Amino acid sequence: MQAVEIVYSLLAGRSRKPGTAHEVYAPANIALVKYWGKRDEAINLPVTGSLSVSMADRGTYATVEPAEAFSLWIDGVEQDVATKASKRMAAYLGLFGGPFRLSTRTTIPIGAGLASSASAFAAVVRALDALYGWDLDVVSQSILARLGSGSACRSVLNGFVEWRLGERADGMDSHALPIDVRWPSFRLGLIAVSEAAKPIGSREAMRHTRETAGLYAAWPDVVARDLPEMRAAIAARDLTQLGEVAEGNAMAMHATMIAARPSVCYWLEESLTTLRRVWALRADGLAVYATMDAGPNVKLLFDVRDEAAIRSAFPAVQVVNPFGA
Ligand code: PMV
């Protein structure tokens, strides 16, 4: 199945005439049970389900307007259209006709390693929706965002979100759904280890891990065990359970890629120093857990009651309240 066929079928009968452009927003998200591996690379169908929490006011604003030629503006600065990231976005927008001028600005303070593509693709879907007046439901938005970047399918919703694996070859049942639990004292802490570009993108790293890491065979079983435990932890607002499952799941994901040949290791020295600090604090009784994605940055999971202790242990931490206003 090709991405363009999915777009056609989801947009069948909807307007092809652009109206007025609007700036729209989508939050970034952090996976608590990770997506690692595609069963269909063309339309980003995952090997397993995954579960995330959206970052409320940390994300991407986007405006899409019809234009003579594709251009990409980030924080008011025109970008080189020849970079890999620009070409990828141009190709994605091409699925919807165009050409377009895309302007984005981000409220994620610590740069590229932080789920910025997820919020960007979700915001672009919403910007197209606003431009054409499609009024797409969340499921359609999620499927369209998934075509840009798998994890983007979770960025069309706030709070806790599950990406259902689905079983259909056309991916129409592989999309995000909300988890109806508010947890106002739950906090994320963002620790910026490096803003340098990643040595290898998630798409290639997933493929390489699947193809060369014997350990990857165990990954679907890890997720099959972790997903129900994570749902239960969220339902019970049990930080210990949530933290243990999220941290263990992230370590297992990194273990699969470290075991690839050659190894893919996104960790820098400071990532490991930060992880060790988290483990030492926990040994001293502080309820703080860590997760990491396809990059060196570390994200902390904790409760607001421990915010002062977290800030004193990690002075540079950016604290996010996923259920804040
Ligand atoms: O959506 P992608 O291709 O950027 O992949 C994201 C993969 C992880 O961030 C490592 C895990 C996840 O579920 O977000």
C-alpha cells in the first residue's frame, strides 16, 4: 500500500480548494512504551503497539499556505530545501498536492533530539485540515500524521495516548486513541544532553536493528508484557509501576539497538551519567525514573511533590506538566 492511496481514500469527497491559512498546534509526545520497528516502511505500520504522554504546551505551531514552490520556514528563518529533513517534509506535503509554504515554530526548548518530528507532522496535518476546511476526526488526523512519522500519530491527542497496532494491511486500524485518565501531579523532566544531529535516524536504526540484532526477536514480547502493565499503572495513577515499566521498556529498546551489528548506541557519556544519577537518587528513596528515545537526551518521570528535589539534583531540567492548562 502506498501513502498516496491512503491520503486519497481518507480525503475522498473533501475539498481540494484551499481557503484561509491558520496557524495550528500539536504537542510533542514521549513514549512510555516505545515504538521500535516497522512492519511496513512505506506507510509506517509498527511491529507493536506503543503508549505515550503528550507534552501539553511543548510542541509545534504550523501554518501551511499554497505557494509557487515548496519552502520551509522555522522560527521565521527560511530553511535550505536540499537537506534531508526538508526533502522529507516536501515529499510528505506532496501527498496533499501543493506546492506549499510551510512555517513552523516550536516551543520545545531543547532542540532536535526531542520528538520534534512527531509534533511537526501532527501540526502539518492540522494546518492542512485548517487550510482546506476538512474537519477531519482524530483517527483520520492520526493516520495521516503516521504517514509522516510513526510517532506523530500519537501527537494528535493530549494526555496519555495509545497507538493501536492494528492488523490491516492498509493501516486504517493503526492509529492513536486517547486514554481517558487525567493525572495532574504527573511530571516530565527534560534533560538536554546534546543538540547535535543524530548519527543515524530512527527509520534506518529501526531497520538495521530488525535486520541484524538477534535480540530484536524478543522486543514484541517485551511490549506485549509492558503495554497492559502500563495501562494498569496509568489507570491506578501508580508512579512506581509506571516508572519501572517505562524505564525498563526504554532500556530494552536501547538494548536491541546496542546489540545490532554494527551497534547503534545513541547514548553519550552524559546520558549515562544522568541515568546513574537517576538510579542513585532512586536508591536514596526519590521516586524518579528515566526514559530515552532515539537520541542522547534523558527524560525524567516523577510526581510534582518531588519537583524541588528533582530541580536541585538536575539544575538544567525543563519541567513539563502534561495535564497543565
Ligand atoms: O516516529 P519516529 O520515526 O521518529 O520514531 C520514534 C521512535 C522512538 O522515539 C524511539 C520511540 C517512540 O515511540 O517515540
